[in-house]
Amino acid sequence: MRLSRLGLGKHRKEATHMSNPLIYLAPIGSIIALLFAGYFASTLRRYSEGTDEMKAIAAAIREGSRAFLRRQYQTVAIFFFSMFTLLYVLVFMGYLNVFVPWAFITGGAFSGLAGFIGMTTATYTSARVTNQAKTSLNAALRVAFAGGSVMGLVVVGLGLLDLSIWYFLLNYVYQAMAEADRIQIITSTMLNFGMGASAMALFARVGGGIYTKGADVGADLVGKVEAGIPEDDPRNPGVIADNVGDNVGDIAGLGADLYESYVGSIVATCALAVAAGFGTVGVLVPLTMAAVGVLASIVGMSFVRTGETATQGELLKAIRRGVLVSGGIIAIISWFVIIALLGWENIGMYFAVLFGLLGGIAIGYSTEYFTSSEYKATKTVAESAITGHATVIIQGMSVGMLSIAPFTLVIVFTILASFVVAGGLTSFNVGLYAVGLAAVGMLSTLGITMATDAYGPIADNAGGIAEMSAQSKEVRQRTDALDSLGNTTAATGKGFCIGSAALTALALIVAYREQVFLIADDLGMDMVLDLSIVNPKVLGGLLLGGMLPFLFSSLTMQAVGRTAQMVVLEVRRQFKEIPGLLEGTGKADYATCVDICAKASLKEMVWPAAVAMLSPLAMGILLGVEGVIGLLTGALLSGFMLAVFMANAGGSWDNAKKYIEEGNHGGKGSEAHKAAVTGDTVGDPFKDTSGPSLDILIKLISMVSLVFASFVVQNALF
């Protein structure tokens, strides 16, 4: 192994095996996060779910959510068993070390577990939020946010636990090796369990997204548009499927997604520490930062509260206050972490963390501006609804496209500033390590950021339960306020996912390049890469990579459309055939719509998943490493921007509809409202299926490339 390739030299700080006490912060942080998650979950159970009718509705949503996840996990288990077998074949052929298949399995298992725990908590929380809304807005907000906090803390807790287990295990197994070789093999193996987390996230996001938006679009088209009944009306046969979808797509899928981002950013940065020459302490920095972020998030959660007559702006401030407190704590403690581990000579790394942290906050503000009805962007979408359906579509798309500009500027500034301030102009690998730390900094507040995102679907379900159980107008107004805030926090969370995915994917691409060099060194090959844009293999990869997110989005959008059509036909059938259903004397058959969505989503997620898993492997075999790097780069560029456009356009359409429902531009039932419902219906698969799935796509193809790097290096055709 060539030490010059690894960049081991003047930046290196030696540390004996397991001698630094900060190594224990990661497992301690994971245990604290899980203990607090358990505390919040047990506290929630003390609140009442309300009336018998509210309990029955919550039970139906809970049962449908569990049934879907059970069926989904059975399907996914077949895929994981097949991949486990394939990876073991590669182990016996000498392409992988023996720990990789097991790392793959644990990555997927922990990712799925995080989603399952978060979803289960959410289904127990929504009715309690509705019941607390009878008391006060602040009481309802606190309960809803506590439910989201369980999701946030479980994600970071399980992520750190998985990382810690593997780090300690591999350190023990390879303790006899020299530090440089030991850290290299540990980080290479840990990178591979990211593929398991990515694969689970893809299935959860795509399958859950198809389910939730198929149900939502189908229920809205027949219920609100054709029959003219309110959203979440119990007469609508698709209403329970819609509420189930919020949990399986926006909670379970979201949890698996952000678990994968969190773990991916940390392990990619750990891998870059080897090339940067920081050795063991370079690996400890992202792990320690993650542990600090856990503690800061827990403190920030205690600051989320509001008054009884809070406006939408005041509700946003309450959520924002918690995030800013967490960020401030991390900004202070990071200074001491960097000095303790890397020394004053590398203080630029602190500013890289700070740029990542500030970048995440800036992304939140940017997303909030383009999706919240408090600001001009969404108000212009609502105003355009006055002139019809076409104009609301045009204006919503223009807002989504415009939102790409500030978002991209933030990411570019974060990358360049982190690279330069850490000394990247004199040491390229050190600069890249700083970019990885910026991604870790951005995700360091994940515990509370995830809580604000998961809060949204809980509030949405609470509003649905209030409507279906015919609660008073005051209760519905409070749940509507929480729901509208939830749309903004969910949009902000999606922006955060996309931004962190861009930085993580960049770090993974660099880690892939370094991994290829290390593999070539071990094989005695003289690897020379021509990554110039005039290289036909790189150019071909760039173009195919740029196409990939559009192909993927087309497949997921079509899947939502087909599922929605089946729901539309079923809802129409029930309205026609069940006596007295629209009059309120008949009872809808909710179970059939739930079953239609479950079966369709599991069937429809196969092709998008196949495209994501097979494209980097096929590219590697055909065009080799240079083609793969082109593919990863092209997919990162187009996928990042398409995801921002879809998420923000969808969020703007959604909140424009709610802005009109508050009594603006004619209110509910007006022509403007009908046009806004059309915009919201178009935006649903944008913001909840295709858009969120793209950030997983750009990371998953990088992970697949890393796992099969040795095979590609030795078997590429060209």
C-alpha cells in the first residue's frame, strides 16, 4: 500500500489504539439518544387518545400502517437475502472481505428499525394531539413535537450505535495491523454497510411514497374535486389509506432516508480521514461531532413551545428556536473538539463544520421562504389560482425552479468555503476531508431537525382524526394551524435531506476514487484515471448520470398515477354502490383502499429500485471506473436540482391551497380553491414521492459503486 497515495505525512497525528477517551462519546451518545427516545415515548402514552371514536380511527390507521410495513419488510427481506448471498459469493472470489455481507445486513436492519419505531410512535401520537388540541394550541404542539422527537432521537441513536459496534469490532479484529492499514480497512468496511441502509431507505421512501400519494391523490380527486366533500371526511373510502400513507411514507420512509444520510456522511468522512493523513483522530472527529449533536438536539427540544393564540409565524419561530439553540451549542463545543483532536494547526476544520452547520440553517430558511404561506412566493401561487388551474400550475412550477438558485448557492459556498478554509488549496485531500466534515456539521442537528420533519405527518393525521370524529371548530382550527406548520417543516426537512445528500454524495464520490486507488495498490496495478470532461468514458457517464434522475422520477410518478387511478375507481364504486354513503348514513369500506395501495406500492417499487441498484454496476462493467465517476457526478448534479424543484414546488402548491382555505381569495369551495386543489394534487407526488427519493438515489448509486469497486477494477470491459 503506497503511503503517498494515502497522503500520510505532515498532517498526521498519531494515536494509539483505543487510547483516546473521546472514542467512547459515540456509543454513550447513542445510548443517551435511545434513552430519551424511550422517555418521550413513555410520556406520550400518559396522554389520552380521546373519545372512543377517536381511538377507533387511530387504531384503524395504526393497523393499516403496520400491515403495510409487515408486507413491505417481507418483500424487502427477499432482496436482502439475495444480496447477502451475492456478496458472500464475491467474498469467496476474493473481491470483498468477510465482514461486508454482514455490514450490509446490519445497515439495512437498523435503517428499517428506525423507520418502524418512528412510525409506531407516530400512530400512537396523532389522536393524542387531537385530544390535546381541546385544551390549548401549545399543549397540542408539545405532544406532536414529542412524537417527532422520538423519530429524531431513534435515527441518530441507532445510527451511532451501528457505527460504534462496527468500529469497536473491527478495531479488535485488526488490532495487530499497523494503524494506517487498520484504519483503511475499518473505514472501507464501514462504508459498505451504507449500501444496506441506502437500499432500505430506497424501498421505504419509494414504496411508502407510492402508497401515500396514490391514496392521497385518489382520495382528493374523487372526494374534494368530484364529490365536493371536505378533506379527511369519513364518507371518503380513501381517507384511512391517506392517513396510513402519511405514516408509512413520511415517517417510516423519512426515518430510513435520514438514517442513511446520517450514517453515510459520517463513514464517508471517516474514509476521507485516511487519505487526508489524520489517521485515528481523523476518524474520531465525525464520530465525536455526531455525539455532541445528539446532546445539543435534546437540549434544543426543550425550547419548542408557543402561546395559545400563535400565528403561523410564531409557530415557525417556536420550531426554529429549538433548531437554533441546538446549532449554537454545536458551534461552541465543536471548537474544543477540533482543537483537542486535530490541534490548532488544523483549526480550519472547525470553520468547515461551522459552514456546514450554517449551510443547513440557510437551507431551512430558503425552503421556508419558498413553501410557507407567510411569504410572498407561496402567496403568489395562491393568487394565481384566482385565474384558473393552468396558471396555478405555471406559478407553482416557477416558484420551484426559482428556489433552486439560492439552494445551489448555499451548497456551492459551503463546499468551496470548507475546502479553502481548511487548507485545500495546498493539500487537496485535506480540503476534501473538510467538505466531509461540513456534511457532518450540517447533519449534526439531525436529532431535532428530524423531529421537526416527523412532526408534520403527525399533525396532518391529528387534523384528519379531528375531521373524521367531528370535533369542534376550535379544535379543528388548532389542528389546521399545526398541519399548515407541518407542511412547512416537512418541506424544510426535505430541503435539509437534499442538501445533506449533495454533500454526502460528493464525499462518497471522492471516497470511491480513493477506494479504487487502494484496491489497485493492493493488486499491484498502476491505476491512472483520466477524469477530464473530454474523456469519452467520463462524458458518457456524465450524460447517462444526468439522465438517471429523470428516468427514476418518471417511473415513480407513473407508479403514483397508476395507484391513484385504482383508488379513484374504487372510491367512485363505493360512492355509487354503498347506499347512503354520501348522505352520511352508510359506512365506507376503508380496508379495500388500504389493500389496493399496499399491493400496488410493493409491485410498483421494483423497477425504480432495479434502476438504482443496477445502473452503477452496469456502467462499471461497460466503461470502468472513469465511466462510474462520470455517472455519479452527473446523477448528483441533475438529481440534486430536480429534487429541490420538486420538493419546493410541491410544498408551495400545498400551502397555497391551505392559505386559500383560511379564507383568502374566496376560501373553501371557491373557484380559486378548486384550482389550488389541482395544484396540490400535482404537487403531492412531486414533494412526497419522486423528490425525496432522488436524494436516496444519488447516495445509493455511490454506495453500490463502492461495494463493487474491486469487481469493476478487475472486470471492466473498456
